[in-house]
Amino acid sequence: MTLTVLDPFQNLIKVSNKTENVTYRHYHFEYTLVSLVKITTVSPISLKMYRNTHEGTKVSSSLSSDISILGSDLEVPGSNEIKAAKILGESMMMITYRWELEDVEEEHQTISSKMICFRGEKLFRVGLKNRVQPTLIFMAINLNEIGMRVREVGFDAQNGEYRQSMTHNNVDGHGLQLFTFDLNAMVVGNCTFTFSIWLEGSVPGCYSYQLCDRLAKQELWNASSNNQHHVDVEFVCRAGKKFSAHKAILAARSPVFEELVDKHPTHDNSNGPLLIHIDDVDVSTVDEFLYFLYTGEAKSISLASEDLLKLARRYQLKSLIELCKIALKKIDVMQVASFVSNLELEPHELPPFIVRPNEDTELNFGHHESTFRCVWVFKGRKAAEKPLAIYYQNENLCSLHLKDDIVHFICVNHRKFVNQVLYSTNSKKWIKMKPKNAIHKLENSEMLFFVAKTDDVNFDNCHEQTIHFDVKMISTIGNYRYEMMDPLWTTQLWNAALERQLTDVDIYVGKKLLMEAHQVILSARSPILADLLSKMKKHNGKATITFEADIDSYTVQHFLYFLYTGSSKVHFSNKQFLTLANMHEVETLSEVCKLAMVSSPDVDEVTNFLLANF
């Protein structure tokens, strides 16, 4: 059993278990426990938080469950009921490449694409050893230099109804990856292969696919690059070049900066900003370093920089250290030897080598797209027949269940999130589920219904079985999307506020002190708060912001959490949430709240959907 406990407000949570296999990842508040768990001590606000949140690994329970905690599948001791199935899920970065071959002759030959570019770098290449026993090949080269690696590759031919997974061959090192698949017959004439490439961070825990408000990163970086919002640090570099910065952000992200600024109290700026000299690296490297510190992302494509690694080590940015170390690893002779050993050598004269198409190709990744992979885990037919909720972006977006040996995948109020659903019973062959909406001419419905008959699953088997689903999701809000980033970025700034590290704003709800915050972050994220703080008289260097007493303090705290992290742990369908977003002109939060509060489908649509499909 897997349970995710999320507590962004750092309240004390104690979890006891009776088994081994306990994993704790502080960087995104994820606790993974195996077997039956029991929460023994939970503060009231953290329990409320858990009931309303779910990010990272997702766990969904039966819709008819009496368990009060959302998203769990805890087994009640002594219960004779069938153990509920569960859903585990994660969002992933999936890019596609379409390789079109024309007029392929029936002869022994090697066909290859040219190098395929991604984000301006030559990183991929595909090939075909077209022979009696043909082999399809996918290679990734130097992907580690941009902080990524390939986790999985699949393909479908001729726009087929299913996708095959390629075999990941063992090739030593980080700079070269090889995937192969043995085809049943030679390719002759015209053929199109569409590759689906799943990318992940090159270092687990240091770079991952996170949902975030893109404006949060840009606005914080603008505060530095435009010398805005209470600048109190200056980096002095070669040729007199200077960069503005903020003690609060530097100290939150780096223990070395934290120790340094402790010697220069925030309120003592009478002698001007704190000066930090860096003259042993190029100005561009300092710019790259500060950008990563402020945004959790690389500014340029490549992280393969000795000087960037030098600064990361000097100021102890752990994620950047690991990313640079992997990025600097080059392809060596042992990797080449390992690569060769995984391919069958030509026994005789080398066949013709043909490049098609003979032109450069750039993969365009749609930032508004992501793929949500969920795993349906069940034991027996009765467990599979119980509808399960699939949790996505803090709401139950879809449901899944078995009926008459047909898998039903239903989305309600999807708001154009869901684009396509594939399933697999073995993680090798992926089959597209058929959308019944199109059959009944309900393409514009807010309700979607996908079905599939899985002949290779014995639902009467009471042993644990799994079916995997890949759900292609479309983001309808441009600034709120997934991207590769340092997961520590989303927690370190917020933790600095919780721990009152260099805070200079008191936040009140009515007459009650809620928490403390940082002027730079509030000002960067909200023009209303920026104007208010710039005109406000400070007492001992500290400002005070008071929210109306009729606004729930829980909502105010989550509003501040969004300002700091660009993400949320609660659902956005909260009128007070929307009111705060509009009042303080937080653009992305306002748009997300409006979308979340779209009314449910009307009765005509619901009854049309049900009568047409059931």
C-alpha cells in the first residue's frame, strides 16, 4: 500500500508502520510507506491539509468508500470487504518524433535520420537495420548536458492503434542511451514510425517534472535583473559588471549565503547593499548561477560548465552541483564498446547506408502538453468493478472501473484536459482506448468516455494485477504548466517564511498574526502588494499586511503559498481564493480559479451522455 502525506506548512506529522521499505523525500514532502500505516499524531491544520491535497504520487480509493481521508486505500482491520483497488500516478514529459520513410526497397540496407535537435541541441537519432530480421534503433546522445535522460521510448507504425515499447539496452555512462526493437518483417515501400520519448531529470531528486506558475519564476528573476523590490545585495563581477539580488532569496537557497547575510542584518542597509565579489569566472556564468538560484531552472541549454559547477560547490547549491557533474560527463571508449556489444555486427560487407530525410529536424515540445501515467492495481473482479477516482491537479478528474469485462474510463468536467488515453497490461504494448463520444457525436461534451476490452487480463484471478494508462493532458492556461525544474525551489523559499528566516512582513487576518513573509516575494508576485509595501511605513524595518477577518485564514495561507511556490496543494474552486487573486492581481491564480469554478455540465448534457453510452 502506498500513502502520500503532504504538509507544506511544516506541521508535525508522525507516521508509524510495522514494515520495512520506508522512503522519505523532503524535497517535495513525499512519504512513501509500504503495508498498513497508521497516523498517530497529526496537528489539526496538517490533517485538514492532507484531506484536501494530493501531489506527486497519487493514490485513489473507491468512490463509495466510507474512509474519511481522501485518496487513501487504508484497510480497516477486521473488515471482510474486498480490498479496494488503487491508482498510482505521475505526470511525465513526453515528446514525439515522426519519421517518414518513402520508397524503401526490399534489400539489405541501413537507414538513418539525421541528428534530431531538441531545444537547439543535436540530441537524438533513429535508424533502421532493414534486413531479414530488421531492428529499429533509437539513440540519445549528450542529453545529460541539459539535465535530462530518456526513461522510456515507444513507437507505433502507420498510425496504428497501439504503441510498442522499445528495449533499453545497457550502455555504461550518462552521455549515450540505446533503445532497440526487433521488427517482424523488412520495411518495404512507404512507412511512418512515430516515436514517443519519455524524458526525466538526469539526477533523481535534483531535476523533476513539476507543475508551476511560470510567472512566479519570471517575476522573481525580474526583481533581480531589473533591480526591483528591496534589493539589498550586489554581486560585483569582472569589468565592473554588477548583479542585484536579495538576501532573503539567497539565504533560502544557499547555506553559504545564509551564513554570510547573518553577519549583515537586513535592517542595516545604511551603508548600501551587501557587496559580494566574484571575479574568477565569466560574467555570463554568474548570470547563469543566479538565474538557477532564483528560478530553479537553467537559463541556457547546457549545464556542462566547469565554472558553473565551481560556483555551485562554493555556495552549496546541491541540485546544481549534481546536475553539472552529470552534464560534464563525456562519451568515452567504454560507452562506445558497450554500445557496439548491444548491436548485431554485420558478418559480411557493410550494406548501403542511407540518410532519410536528408535535412535537420527540430522537435517542438508543446509546453501546454503533458502525459499523466497512472497504474491501476487490483485483486480480482470485485475490486476492479468498484469505481475509482483518478486524482489530478487537486481534483477527482476521472474514474475507472470494470463492467462486463470492458474497462470504462470516464472524465467529467474535464474542461478539455484529456486528449487521448492508451492502456497497457504489460508495459510493452500500448493500445489506444476508443472514445465513445465521437461515435455518438458528443465531441464537445464536458464528459468523456473511453472503453477497452482487455482479453489478456484474467479478472477472476485474485492475485494482484496492474493495468497502466497514459493520459495525454492539455493545459488550457499557458502560464500554469509542467516543466523540468529543481524541486527544492518550490520548498526552500516557503520554508524560509515558515522558519521566519529574514522575514520583514507580518501577515495578519483580522487581529490574529498568521505568519511572517518577505517583501521581495510579495512585491514581485503582486503589483497591489508591491505598491502597498512601497508606501508603507516600516517599524524596525518590518511591514504589516492585514487581511479582512471574514477571509478564512486557511485560504490566506494557501494564497501566500501560491505566491511563494507558484503551485497549490488545494483545489482552486474556492470563491475566497479567487477573490484574493483578483484583489491582488495575481494573474495565473485568477485564471486557474476561474477555470476550476466552471459550472458542472447541465442536465441535458448529463442525460444525453448517460443515455447515449449506457
